Amino acid sequence: MSGDFADGGAAVRPEIALSWKRSRLSGVDPAAAIAVDDEERDSESRLLRAAGPVLDEVSQQIAGTGFCVLLADRDCRVVASVYSDATVQRTIERLGVINGSRFGEEDAGTNALGTPLEMGRSVVIHGEEHFLDSLKGLSCYGQPILHPVTRRVEGILDMTGVVAQANPLFAPFLARAAADIEKRLLEGSKASEQRLVDAFQRVSHQRHVAVAAIGDDILLSNRTALDLLDAADHASLRSLVIDLNPDQSRLVTVELASGALARVQADRISGADGGAVFLVEPLQRERAPIRRNIERAPSPGERLRRDLVRARTSKAAISISGEAGSGRTAAASDVVGTVAAKWLDATRIAFVGREQWVTDLVRASRDRAGTIVIEQVQLIPDSVIPVVTELVDASAEGPRIVLTSSPLPDLPPTIAAIVSRCASRITIAPLRERSVEIPELAHAVLESIGPDLRLTASAVESLAASTWPGNLAELRVVLAAAAAGRASNRIDVADLPEQYRTTAKVSRLAGREKAERQAIIGALKDCGGNKVHASAQLGISRSTLYTRMRALDITV
């Protein structure tokens, strides 16, 4: 029966049995079609630039052999392919193997792209060893592509044939091709750094503008930037280009670590592996603004500030929704301003009783010129809903009503109906969706804890890499703990609570790699740091665990 290959019968190689176990645990259906990611891939990526000429040569070498070679990125998505002839191409594509196809073990089970990625070494997969039924007529050999310096997996090469057994010549052939790509990756790293240096030199002569070029392993500054920018500012600047494509620009106003406002033009440099050049101009100097090359949508924080400004002058009812700890109360305080307001929290109903709470609400509503803030409106019992609804509808005549609630999709229908009657509805994005703003938010929170405290660039990058299920409330707790245990007025990664100590390298991991890192950390914690037991729990060898720990910067 399909899906039972690794359960017994014929002798099964241990690595294949473990791969099938991981596939089952991931919920992969052997009869499923191959998933395809429609997300547009970066055609100028470091991997594709290095692999292009090599794949062109491979295409000539495999002509007429009946084989194809696939290239996947580190997320195990197919990004390029070459075929011996059109017949092989049609056969492979009919199976659903096209650019964008996802071959991670969690998507496609045991295969010669996902399994080498999991194991960190080359693997041959014979026909029936594939987990998906659609791939069982193929035999494949997969070879990871490692960066020569970082030893990080950059991609995977796969050679596939419509045959029962993989040819033993697959291994040396594909190993040579991978080595050629790795060599070009190293050359490309040097070239990308040179592109960043060239871009910096073209603009660094400006005397009254701070110019900085920041890449993965390079930082260049002109004299003005050395005087103006703190180490924490470098992390803030890097966050401005996370979502930019090569040759895109962004113009924003930011607050520097010194407290000064500055206008920043961020230019992501094509071919510089994510490197960017930043022109920082203090706003005290009245100069012509730097022209914006590309319009951008406002960030969640900018939208929130804009909505709050509009709400301050509105007499209509206002709703403020967001996750717990996201700053709903602070936003309501911002809307109320200096006006005297009566604050009622629906959580108090459980303590004072429904009748007393309603009495307080009715008493507050007699002041037509006042403002009533009702927090946690999702906790209001059904019997109180008509009273609140009537106040919301009459808000324009007074008193003004401000409601705070959990996210709109989570509200019961009866409460959602009240919120929908508010003329002004403000949504606060969770902190995990505001990673670009974390440097600014962290500095603001730290300022309230201790005005003389400063975050290092590494600490800021560590904070930006966290998921923050508790939002701003969690950020405040973390920074308060770091401030209490600091050795000086500068808070570094070592001062943060252990689970928030994430290196700059980890902060730039892809989503899948972050998930893998958390899984390994969790297994190590469950097993008390015992790597033998942790590797058994994860279904990988101990050597693979050590390899992945080094690649994902896990120190336990």
C-alpha cells in the first residue's frame, strides 16, 4: 500500500526510513500533487547568478542522455532547470515539477531536493524510495550547494532520470557542478562587496550628509556618518531595506539614537547581496529634500499615527482593535488627550457585578461633554449590549465613546455589530508585523525605563528577530529585565533574556530556517541538552544535528 515502503519488508536504508518518518510527521499525503509557490522569485539572486553559467554548461553535457538537472534554493523551491531534450522536459513537467515547485520534506516527503537539505549531504533516491506516488518512476541524486566561507546551504542540485536506479556517475558529475557553483558564489561575494564599495564611493563626498554603506559583513561610513550615527542606528537603517528589491529606494524620516530627527534615503544596491547605501540628513539643516525614486505604502506604525491624529478631532464613536499587549490602551489615551474621561473596563464586570458596572456606565453617560472609554468590549455580556449600542449611536451628540477590543476577526458577532457602528475604526498591527519599526519602538520603550540607556546594534537586531506574541507589553518586560541586569548603560545581546538572544545571522534566516531552528532548540530543551536524544527525537543523525546547529547558529 502507498506510504508503507519504510515500514518493513525489503531492507530500507536508515536515512530513507528516517526521512519517511519525518514525512509522515509533517502530514504529507503520498497521493498529493506537488505544491507550487506562485511567489515571484528574485531572478538576480546570488544563487542564480552563480549557477547560470554552470547550468548552461550542464545543459550541453546532458544533451541526449534522457536526464534533467534541477536547481532549488535554500527554501527548497525549484528556481531553474535544464533538460536533455523536449521529451524529458514534458515528462517531468507533467509530474508538476516546474519553477516554483516546493520540494521540502514537509511539502513533498522524501526526495532528492528536500532530503539532502534535511541531512546536509548528498543523497541518492531510487524510484520506490520517493514518498510521493507521482515520483516513484524517477531516480534522482541530490547534492547540497554550500557557501565556501559560511558553509551555509545556498541551494540544492538534483539530477533526475526516468529510470529505476540512479546511475553511479550521477554523484561525481553533480559534485563537480556544485563545486563550480560554490566557486562562483565565493567570487560573487567579493564582487558584491565591490559593488557596494563603488556605490558608496559615488556619494560619500557629500560633506553635510552622512553616508553609510551596510552589507552582511561590511560597514563603510564617511566622516559625517561617524559623527552622527550610533551603532544602534545601523540596525535601524538595515531594517529600512528588508522589503526592498534591488535598485529600489525609500525616503523616510527617522529618529536617531541621539534623539535627533533625520531624513534618510535608503538605496538597495543591485548585485550587492542585500547591501544598501544610506544618505542621512539631519532635519535641522534646511536643504532641498532628496528626491524619492519609488513611492511606498506607509508602515503599520505610520498608518496608526495617521489614524490617531484624525480620531482626536472626531466626535463620532471610535473603536480600537488589536491583540493583547499591542497598545490599545495607549492608543485610546492618545485619542482622549487631555480631556477628562471616564474609563470602564469590561473585565471589571466579573469583580463588581453587571448591575454595578452598568450603573457606573449610565452615570458617566450623563456628562454629554465628556468621553467614555470602554476597554475589552468583547467581554461585555449580551444583556449589556443594548446599552452600549445606544451610547455608540448617540456619540456624536455626546458623550464621545471610545471602544477597545481584540482583533475584529476574533470578535463574537454581537460585539462585531457594535464595533461596526463606530464611524472611526482603528486597527493596531501586531508587533510581529512591525519588525521594521522595532528599533524605534524599542528605543522609545527604553527611554521610559531609563533615559540614559542605549541598545547596541546587535541587541536591536536580536529584538527584531523575535516573534513577540505578547506584543509591546512583552517588549517592555524584556527591556525592563535587560535594564535591571545590565553591566553599563549600553544593553547588548548578552543582557537580554536567554530566549531573546538572537544573532544578526539568525535575524536574517528565512522563515523555514527560523522554524527549523526553533524545532531544534525545542528538542534540545526537551532532552536537557542531550544531543543524542535530541537527534533521535528529531529523526536525524547526530552529525546532521551538529551541522544544522552550526548553520543555524545554535549554541546550547
